[in-house]
Amino acid sequence: MKKHRITKLSEVLFLVCGILMTMQIPMKAWAAETVTVQGSIMSGTTNDLLKLSTQEGNMEVKIDSGTDASACKVLLPGKQVSVSVSHGTDGYLHAVKITSGGQTESFTLDSSSNATVTGTISEKSQEDVLCVNTKQGEMQIKLDPSTDMSGCSVLVVNRTYTITCARGSDAYMHATSIVDAASDTGSGVEKGQAGASASLTPSPESVVTASTSTVTGKVDQKTEEGLLYLSTSYGEMQIVIDSNTDTRNGMFMMPGREITVLVYRGSDAYMHAAVITGKKDTVVPATVDDSSASTVSGTVNARSNENILYLQTKWGEMELKLDTVKSMTGYKILTADRKVTVTCARGADAYMHVINLVGN
């Protein structure tokens, strides 16, 4: 193990020496100087190790408490960055400063719309827009130069953070502060959720560990409770939906609706869905008066989606928002004309909001 580490270190030092020679920096100055390298961030980068692909080869650079990442807060695979590196006393390369380009836009924030969410940074995130997977669905949150990141050094994909955000005049939610969830000592309950439970059902029975691939397509009208018919650019797919499928972010299987599915081949030779994701708007959950709750039954209208449930009742059609749901039980997916029973209440925005939904 020690021999392997020495070999690896030798390779890194040899690479840096080559970079220094290319930049015509005297080797005798290396101990006291830093050198700046350009490259793209590689997969596998963490909050304490930057993996960088440069023209001279791949580098591994440590990120520590002394690293200045104020000009590059998000480390996403493929992103072009400039890194000032120095040689540490531990024999490793250390990042002194990480920078990237970017333009600053003008906007104002509505402080009355503050909300706090906890979620995982998705690989779909861009330089200034974070795609955050939360228990209530995917959110797109803008990252600004003014965002307080004193609670974490950098942001990396597949790591969980607690984000306080507010609605901007550009219609986006903007991050005002971000804290690494592993070090967050708060209550862990997402504010603005009107008492929403920590996890919605139906949750998957177990986590899928099989190798998956991603497919995107439109739901075909033949889709039923346990079988998704998905029309893709390669043709129609039949995908099994079972107890291990996570449909919490994609429950409404309406004809023509575009969804993304993580699929894997099951032991029965069928393709199975591991995760189904639909498009969900980024909204600040409304405040709901639970004391005014009422229960209604009806059938799901085909116009329903992850944001609005259109419920056909014997008194007519109801339009119910889905931003304050506490629980959803009795089904894995909802198709058109499915019978459901809904507990709902009026929100401060004058809309009716779903609190609980049960499939009949």
C-alpha cells in the first residue's frame, strides 16, 4: 500500500514538473511559488479531492480549509476551471485557489418567500443552476455570488446539502445560504412544507443495486398499474413497475407525458423501472390550514401532473395543488380515470391543496 502511494505520488510530481517546465517556471522556485493549471473537472471529485483532466494528463489535487473556492463554488464534471496549486508538506498537491468564468445577472429577491430544503446535488446541475433532488421532487435553484457558503467549502454532485432559498424577480428560486447536511445541526425538517412528513409513500421496498441505464420518452395510453409502455426515439418499451420502483417523483402516468426512467434487466428478462421522474415545477409550498381539511373521492383526470391533480368528482372537477402533500398510499402510479380519495385544505394562496391521497 505504501509502495503504491509512493508510485502514485511520483507520477503526480512528474506531471507537475512537466507543467512547470512548459510554463518556464524555475524549479528552484517551486517550494515557494504556486502554479496555475487549466482543465476540466472529472467524475469522482469530492469535497476534499479535485480530479482534474488537463492537456498534460490527469491530476489529483487536495481541497482543504485553506483553498479559496469563492470564485468557483460548484465542482461539476466537465466544468472548465483554473486551479492554483502548491506542493504541500505532506507530499501532495494542494489547491490554493479555484476559479471559473461566469456572468453576473441583475435580480431582486423576495425575502417573504424564504424556504429551506434538504436535497442531493444532481449531475444535471449547471454552473449557476443547481438541480437538487429533494423528497418532494427535483428543484432548480440558482447559485449567486452572494450565496453564503460558509457552511461548506465547495459543492459536489451526489452529496446532500441544506439550502435556504428565496424567489427572485427572474422567477427562479435563489440560494441564499448552503450548509453541508452532514454538518447541519438543524431539525432536518424542511421549512415551508406546512408540516409535510419526512418521506412520502409509496417508497420503494428496497434499493435497486443492479446496473441501470437512462431512457426518456412519452407515456403510451396502454400503460397500466404494473406495466409502463414508453414511446422512445428507439421504439416502444415495456417496463415493469414493481415494489422496488421509486415513483415518488413521477407518479402521474398520463398519455403523452414525457418522463425519464432508470431501467435495468430483471431476472425475468423484462426491463424493470428503478426510478421514474416527471417534470415538477419549483415552487415555495403554500401555508395550509389543516383545520379546514375535507375529504373527497373521484377519478384522476388525464390532465393531472406532478404539480396539479385534476380530480373529477360527482360535483364537478376540482383543481388541487400537490406542493404540501404529507402522504400518498395505495398505488405506485396514477393513470387516467383511477379512483382516489383525497384529503385537502385551502391554502393561503386561495387554492385547494392535497394533504393526503389514497388510491382506491
